[in-house]
Amino acid sequence: MSRRALVVRLDSMGDVILAGPAVRAVAETPGIDALWMLCGPEGAAAAALLPGVDRVITWSCPWIVNSPGAITDQHIDRLRGQLTEFRADEAVILTSFHQSPLPLALILRLAGIERISGVSVDYAGSLLDVRLRPGEDLDEELPEALRALAIVRAAGFAIGASEQERLRLVPTPDVSHLVLPGPYVVVHPGASAPSRRWPAPLAAAAVRALTEDGLRVIVTGSTAERSLTAEVAGTDGLDLGGSLELPQLASVLAGASVVIAGNTGPAHLAAAVGTPVVSLFSPVVSPTRWAPWGVPSVVLGDQDAACRNSRARECPIPGHPCLASIGVDQVVEACHLLLGERSRVGAEAAV
């Protein structure tokens, strides 16, 4: 009998990208003939890049987004109407360890979804049919991609071989006219949370140092980050800040030899297209859970800094020492290390 499934991930682009293996596991389960995703406004474009997703519902979740609006009947009814249109048979709510699935589970239940799975530290009563308890039914130290897979496995969806654990995207557009011929390195200096940004003067110095080493550097960022990308690119890098939609950004990252980025969505996007990452990682969250998944990477930054596991959006320590302590020479060295590793693997594959 055919079934319709809904997979929920309501936060950022990186979170949605890391949910990709779990989404494919649901989509590839025998009997599932349609899969929709419910995402927040920051993650919806990423969901459209995941294999297996037939349609994306965008909804700003008042208990997850950073600047929530008021909770109104109209806001809730809009979501219920879209859910009723889809008529899902079951739903899996993917959350991080600090989020509760229960408020949404109530809305899903009222929209007629009969079977709902999620992770909850709180008693779920009749809101969840499959409830995983953190630390008991689910190892909370798992990398986020594997954590999501564990949730859908517990919900009864098929999990294939180890290839299922890889991040993947649907085909993305040709951007050769934007990047020009030849190899290049991408520097992505921005992040939605200031606590996760390497200081711009250091990023600019890294672009100059990489260029002096004979590498071509492309700097990427959102429309809101145009002044940042211009500062970082200077006269040495190619500034594509504000020029790329998400599918184009994925293509630019796919063509890069290495990507240098903080703990932010484009680092996970780079991993999803198979590009090694120099990860400038602020320890406000755990690198075990959130470092780039499935590709060669070098994690830099003081992982024992006082902000460790604080989830702070603004750096709580004067001087931003966890990232400001990363030297330009460290980043350049890590970049060359990954370039060498990529060349070695490519040479072995060609034999």
C-alpha cells in the first residue's frame, strides 16, 4: 500500500543539508510514493536540493526561528491547511538535542497525521507514536547526519548500505561563466551567528596569503554580506558576494579544490558536493556533532574556549579568542594539506 511521508526540519540551511541522508532513507523506503519536507525560511531552499523531496512547505516556526513573530490562529491555520492538502500518513520530526518536537506534533496530529515520530526528553503522551529518549534510545554524541538517520530508522524506514550515510544533492547549474577556467579555493567568511565568524581582517589576510602561494581564491557570501565579502576579497580574490542563489553556490563549492568556512551552512553544502573543508569552528556547539560530515576536513579553533557548548550567537568572551587565535599560516597550511590529500586520492583513482 502506498504511503505519503512528511519529514520536518525547521531550522537552518546546514541542518537541512545534514538531514539529507535521513530524507533519502524515507524516500527510498518501499511503499513511500510521495515525500514532502516542512522547513523554516532559512532551510527551505536547501530542502529543494535534496534527492527524494517532492515538495517543500515553508513555515516560520515560532519556537525555533531567531526572531519569531506572534503566534496567531492565522499562522497556525496556514500550516494546517498545507498539511491537510498533502494528507501525509506519517511524519518524522527531526530536531537538534535542544529542541522539542511536541508543539509541532500537536499541530500535525490536528492536521490528521496518524503516525508521528520524534525525539523528546519530555513525556509525549499521544503526541508521538515513536518516541526516542535522548541518552537512552539515542546517542546524543552522534554526528548530526547519523543522529537523523537513527531517528528515521527507529521510525521504521529502510536504511541501506554505508553509502546511505553520504550527503548528496540533486544536480546543480553550470557556473563556469562565473568562476572562469582553472582550479580555485573558496573562502566563505560569513555566518548567520557572529560567534561563528572568523574576524574579517584575518580572512582578508588569508586571501592575500593564498594568492601569494599561487592559488586562485573566490569569496562567497549572501546579499547581506556584500560589504564583508568585498573587504575579504580585496584586490586579490574574486568577489561573488550576493551574486549566487543557493543552487549556484553549491555548484561553485563543488568546483572548488578546498573550501574555507566557519561552522555555517555553506560548510555543510561543500561537504554535500564532496569538497574538502578547512573548518574554522567556534566551540559554541560540538564539533563532534556539527563538523563537516563525510569529506576530508581540518577543524581549527580553540575547542576548549570558555564559550564551549554555550550555543551563544554573540561571542560572550572579549576578543573572540576561540577564532581570533587561528593564525593565517594555520589556515594556509590546512588548505595545502587538503589540496595534497585531494591530489593523492585523485592520482590513486586514476591508476
